[in-house]
Amino acid sequence: MPLVTLTVRAGKSSEFKVHGCSMRAVRAWSLRGVPEKDRFQRVLELDADDFRFDPEYPDLHRSADDDFVLIEILLSVGAASG
């Protein structure tokens, strides 16, 4: 079961945080083969002082802005049988 954490700047709408392109991208790209109901997700909202990032790292073609989303995926596997 994957645990997905999205970290965003405080004040984003529910649509942006949960139903927006960020979560769709995570499910489509990283979690192929995971059942649809296997959803353990959390969204952390941080003020600008607590969520700092370099808007141009790593040599992006456009700078990251206040819509930047940090996506963390923790995958775990079941206990080995035997």
C-alpha cells in the first residue's frame, strides 16, 4: 500500500489539493497496478516561511511558483511468507 504525501503552500483549494492534476499524475505515473481503493493520502499545507524551495532547481525551463507541489510516495510490501 502506498502512502502519498502532497506538500503545498497554505491556502490552496480542495480541488487543487486532492482532485487536481497533482493527485491524478501521482496515480497515473507512479502507482500503476495499485487498486483504486488503496488510497492512503495526506495533504500537508505549510506557510511560505515553512515551505521553502529553490524556484529554479534543477535548471527548470520555468520557475516554480506558489503552485509548486512536493510529492512523496512511500511504498511498502507485505511480510514475506514462510
